Amino acid sequence: MTPPRTPQIPVVVLAGFLGSGKTTLLNHLLRNRAGTRIGVIVNDFGAIEIDAMTVSGQVGSTVSLGNGCLCCAVDASELDTFLETLTRPSARLDVIVIEASGLAEPQELVRMLLASDNPHILYGGLVEVVDAAEFDATRQRHPELDRHLAVADLVVLNKTDRVGEAERERLRATVSELSGPAAVISAEHGRIDPELLFDPALRPDGAEMAGQLSFEDLLHQEECDEHEECEGHGHADHLHAAYESVDFTADVPMDPRRFMAFLDSRPEGLYRIKGFVDFGAGDRDNTYALHAVGRFLRFVPRPWARGEQRLTQLVMIGAGIDADALTAGLAACRAEPETRPDASDTERAMWGVLRYVPEPAREGDAEAGMQEAAAEA
């Protein structure tokens, strides 16, 4: 299969009830984007503060934030239109964040994204922000919170500085029970590591390099000055404590059946998996790019480059995960040495993988459309 001609942009849905801190988290991402160009779709411009100003506008407007990011205010019916705008090559965006409040139920936004015909987007996960200090009261006012948590891929238990240790543990246990396999991380003031949601963009052209401090740098420094724990080192240094990252490399091909069994039973708290997989005899011509976030899973085959070393290389990101168990589980997926390979059996073994490969658009278009691969909650 021919891979898409242009990179696909992950779209992250950010949800949470009023006062949970999702806008604070969004502003934190914008201030700590490390050169990543972010497109933001919100329903209330006034809440987004960036570059020391309050952005204001009307529904149907697109505003440049002056730092490589764009901001749109839309209603749900216009979502596809603005995704089309934000995914144009001229926008040069790396990730799009949709603030779900006021647009639609978060699960409806997820369904819209998975059903979208836009070939340039890739589902990046549903992040539900929860106010730890007001969790019980919010749950009483909004019983639908349980439903939102059940479909979340990542839960941010925010404002944990406002509750005691025993209460934090109780809340974490309750949220984990409601959210099932989703990763749950604790945060204060919406501060999470952006790398949980998207990869830092590399700018070899130096486009994001400035000779003097930008507003982003100043805001970042201002945040550090407001928190004693930032003294002596970068503010983002503590954020890595909220999650773990596990690397896995194998120079032996992976058995398709075993590997899919591993993915089907991946443990709670494992939020993202990314990398490339070598299936050996299953497809000797291609390596398979793997993108998994929460319940969403997809593979995109790419021809091996001439002289490229045939490896499986994966990065797994989550909260409360057992690194040794994950590594051992993947190691057990390696294929046995081939003796008398059965072509028909090898083909059948790849069926589980190919279910999650997006079908090319009809009429010869090589760009792949989105395929819904999320399990029902």
C-alpha cells in the first residue's frame, strides 16, 4: 500500500466541565509547545490568553496567535470546515487541539473525527480534565461525567494541590474505576508534559529560533517565578514524573498474531504507543508505522528503504505502567525462526494487522482516509 503523501496531523480533544482547568491546561500547552505549531479550535476566544494578550473574536473567525499557532472559534456543524482550514499545508501545523466545551458531547466529537473524510487528520485522543477539589460536587451536578470518563483515553486529575493525600488516593481510585483502561495522571494548575499529547516538532530550518526572548519564553519564566519548585531548573522538569516512557527495540521480526494479542490486552494506563514494526515473512516489503492512543489503533505500511536495517522500534507512554512487564510482553511477540513457512498461514496471520490499515481512497487516490478503529466503551 502506498502511504499518504503528506503527514497526518493528530487532533486531540480536550474536555472537562466548567472550572476543571481545561483552559488553563490549554494555555500551558501553548506556552510550553517547544516550537510545535498548535491549531486550537475553541468556542470561546476570551478564555485563551497567549502572548500577553486576550484573543477576542466571533464564531467563524480564525486568528493567528503570532507564535506559529492558530485559533478558531466554531460550532460543531463547522468542525470539518475549520479542520480543512487548519490542515492546509500553508498553516504548517503539527497538532490540533479541540476544546470540547460548548461544541458537543466529547464522544460525539470523537465520532466526528473518526468518521471525517479529511485525509490529513489523525485521532490524537480524548483528554478529560477533572477538578479534584470539586469532583464529587461536579459528579452530582453532571452525572454524565461518568460517561465522559468511560470514553476518555487520558484523564488529568487536576488541582490536586487543593486536596490532601488521602483524598487524592480516593479520587484517583474512583476515577480509575470509572475510566477503565485510560491513563490517569495528577496535575496542578493544568501543568502536564506536552509530550504526553504530541511529539516536539523538529525545526531544522531554524524557523522557531529567535535571537531574543519571545513572549512564550517570558510567560514560561513568569510561570516558573510563581512556583518555588521551579527554582534552579526548568519548569517542565517535574512534569515527567507524572508518566513513564518505555522504549523497545528488536532485530527479530514480530509474530503478527502474538503482537496483536499484546495490543488487544495492553494494560491499563498505557496511553500511547508509537513506532515501527517489522512483521518479517508477514510482509517482507514493508515496515508498519504504528499509532495507538487509548482505544484507537492504526498501522500504515511503508516500503523498506534500500539498506535500511530491519528493526521493530517502539515507544510506549503511560501512567502507572510496569516497564519490565511491557518489555517482556513485547519480547514474547518475536517470531520463531522460520523452518517451512506456509504462505497461506502467514497471510492469515496478517489479517489482524490489516484490519487497522486505512484503506486507500477510491479512484486511485493514494491518500488514506480515516478508519474507525476505536472499540465501543
